[in-house]
Amino acid sequence: MNAVLRFRRRIRRADRRTAGAVGIGNVVLLTTLLALAIGVLPGFEVRTGAQESAVEGAAARIFGCWLAGGLVLFAVLGTVRALLVHLATMLAPPALLILILASRM
């Protein structure tokens, strides 16, 4: 039991560094998913409506699983900063993109 407590303390001390890495990783992931969803990545060019739906569905599943997995992982580890950074970087960019696109309609 003592080893588990020491491990948890080590993880919590690294929370600040972890939060920075989480933020950078999330932004890279979201950029990649956006490029995938709009068909910019080589090998994922969309040619038909069915392919477009499949690619968008895959991107949405990856986004949802990454969001939920990160929330569960950081909550279990007790890394509050990393949890908040993960939540902010996963939800703010898509929300801003939707607002920008909606304002142009």
C-alpha cells in the first residue's frame, strides 16, 4: 500500500509538467482529426458520400474516446491541472470553430 501512495504522490507532483504535455498533445490530435475529417490528409481523400460519412464517424469516435479516456485517467490519478487542461483543450477549439462557422452563415 505504501508503494501505491508513493506512486500517487509522484504523479501529483508532476501535474504541472503533465498538463503542458496534455495541452500540446490535445492540440496536435485535434488538428489531425480536423484534417482527417475534411479530407486533407493523404490517403484519406473523400470521393463519395459514404466515404465521407465513414471518415467523419471515425474522427468523432476517436475524439469521444480520447476525451472520455483522458477525463477518467486524470480523475483517477488525481491530476487536477491535467484534467482541466484536457477538458479545456478538447472542448474549446471545436466550440470556437462551430461559433466561427455559424457566424458566417
